[in-house]
Amino acid sequence: MKSLYVIDYWIPFPQSEYGGLITLIAENDQEAFEILSAEDSVSDDYPTEMMNRIINAQKFNLVDDYESGVIDAFLT
């Protein structure tokens, strides 16, 4: 079963001030991480922080089968 992830992606100062809100569909946390890692607009310089944000994201189970991927991303 796939889920809709709402990820509050923020890397605090002094590491970075990069952040935003990302919504995506994935089967599990690992797939969500792989999807984000493949996105050019998402920094993968902080993989541990990214995975922590994915694990702690709001997740909503989807009834129908949707294609995995990023739905929307607001990034600063």
C-alpha cells in the first residue's frame, strides 16, 4: 500500500538554511528517500537529516494505486 507523504524538509542553521514542504507518493520510507535523492531540486548533501524528515513526515494511506513520485515541492 502506498502513502502520501507530507514532508517538512528543513535543515537548520548553521548547516544550511535550505528547506521547504514536499508532498510525494511512495510505498515506504526507503522509496521516498530514493525519490527525493533523485530530484535535482532537492539537496542530498544531508542524507541523515533527509531520512529523519521522511520518517517523521505525516503519512496518509492511499486507497487506490498511484504512481510513486513527487506531487509538489515548495523549496527555498
